[in-house]
Amino acid sequence: MPMNVKGRWGLAQSNGLTINLSLTQDGGSFSGEAEIDASGVQTTEPVAGTVTDKDITFEIGSVHYLGTFTQGRPHGLSIDFADAVKQSTWFAPKTFSRL
């Protein structure tokens, strides 16, 4: 069973971005909106991805997020496909459980 990532939750990136996700989920697939706060400038982007009981992968705009769950908490690496040099780590403080 995949992790239950639906609902509203946030993540923080090592580059200073704060992102709040609002997601719906159908099994191992999810989609929704991401509210991005970049130094006080807020934008909204669509988000879509997949999740298992161990891994999570999603895209927000041109940024691809790869992550794993450790004790139910996701963390990983983000890579901007428009400029692959732009990478950062990310984590979500929320603990998730399986569907």
C-alpha cells in the first residue's frame, strides 16, 4: 500500500523555498496545487506525482522531486530540469502512514 499523501502539507528546501501542497490521491498517483513562497513572492503551480510505501516522485513546474520515506517522513533531492545545476535537498516534517 502506498503512503497516504493526500491533503494539505508543506515542505522546506535547502535553497530557502517553502512549498505548501494541496493534494488529491488515487492509489499510487496524486495531483493538486503547490503554493511556492520564494522570499515573500508567492506563486501557484500544478503538481503531479507517484508514491509507494518507500518512495515519492513528483514535479512542480520544471522541478523534479525525488524522495524516500524514513519513519514515515519524506525527504530527498529536487532538480530543476531547466537548469540541472540548480539542485537542493528537501524534507517534510509531517509523518505519513499507508493508505
